Amino acid sequence: MEGIWLIISIIVPATIRSATPLIFTALGGNFSERSGVVNIGLEGIMTVGAFGAVYFSYITGSPWMGLLGAMVVGGLFGLLLAFLSINFKANQVIVGTAINILAASLTTFLLVEVWGRPGQTNSVSAFSNWGPFNIFTYLAFILVAVSYYVMFKTPFGLRLRAVGEHPKAADTLGVNVQLTRYICVVLSGVLGGIGGASLSIGSLNLFKEGMVAGRGFIALAALIFGKWNPLGAAGACLFFGFAVALETVSSNLPIPREFIFAMPYILTMFAVSGFIGKSVAPAASGVPYEKGER
């Protein structure tokens, strides 16, 4: 019994810490998709957010400036997605994929340009823990409640959900469809940037190539699994976080370690395939809108 409680005392905090970056990113993706824009670029946004946090912490010596830098960089990549998807009506999946490739290439290039070597950056000022967790964990759960309130209890939330379900009807009622989508997609980038920062200056104090390791896609799966609801998405993130946290006690489990390491990605495939339960996306998600069209 003592051994069981020891495992629980290890795995519960590890689950919450592992879920933290996923929660930020899933909340961001939720705003974007609820407004009608699919954000496949969450992986890339997390990557540039993680790098931006380290870079701005490096040049200023302040992790708070690093966090702000991650938000700005993530927001700019969100703005790029919004501009191409909303103004040019480009295929949102292709644009998101291009953002992922751009982010990976850009950070690899800047690693050499700024730090003079590939692989990883120098150590920088990072956030320390407050109790068992750092500021990112507390902020993540606060933002879950705030996001739910904004989305379901405010006029803005009603408008953004209308834009994602029936943009023509929303337009007829005077809602600026393009502006609403811009706000939500940029917000998606800001939150994804914070998710990346929680990895680089929250969990560590540096940026490493590949450190995001598919978490953007896991966050996307979490918002689908959570049925495009902030509370459901947060619950799904904890579920995926638990799968990641199993790695910390894998040596004590009668299961091959390789299977444990692959578990988050296996669950991601199940979630997006609809195996666990059918999820219905907002009706206009991924569909460009032209003002005045029928």
C-alpha cells in the first residue's frame, strides 16, 4: 500500500505538469476553431513560443519578458495564419502545415545565428516553482475558467460561436465575421506561445530542438476529444498528461517502456479517429467566408 501511495504522489503532480502546456495550446486552438479557422499550426506556434521565451529572457535577463516575448511571437504567427486563411482564403490545413515547417526551420537557423551552435541554447533565467508547481500551471487552470466564461457567458462568446457555426447568419445580424476570426486566431497564437514558453522557461531553462515533440498535435486532439469546450479540453489534456506522466514510473510497471513512451501518441490517434466518441466540429470550421456570399 505504501508503494501505491508513493506512485500516486509522483504521478499526480507529474500529470498536472505534463498537462500544463497542452492546456494553453488546446484553449488557443479552441478559440480558433470555434470561430471557424482550423489551426493545424499549433505545433509550430508552440515551437516559436518556446524559442521566443528563451531568446527574450536571454537578452533581458527576465523570464517575465521571456513570457511576453513568447506571447508576441505566438500572436504574430497566429496573425500570419489569420491573414492567409481569412484574407486569401488559403487552405487552412496547408497553411498550418507550412507554419509548422517554417517554425522548425526558423528556430534551427536562429539557434546557430544567436548561440553559434545547433541543438540547444544556453541556460537563461526561468520561472521557479511556487509550491509543487510554477506560475504556468496556476495560470493554465485560471485560463480554463476564464475561457469557459468568455465563450459561453458573454456576448463576445456568443458572437464567436455564431461565426463558427453560421457566419452568414452572424453577418446578417451585424457581427463582423472577419474581425471576430482575426481576434480568435491571434488569441490562439498567443495562448500557443504561452504553451511553448511553459516548456522552455517553465519546465526547463533553455530551448532544445524537438522539445515540443508533437505536443501541438496532442493539444489539437485534446480539443477534439473535449468537444470544443474549454472544460472538456482541459480534462482531455489531463488525460494525455497522465499518459506522459506514466513515463516517470515506467520502471515500476510490468509494461514495456517503449509502449509507455508511445502511449500519448497512440491515444492521440484514437482521439482524432473518433474511436473514443464522436465529436462534431463547428459547422463552418475550415470554411472561408466571403462577406455578402449566399
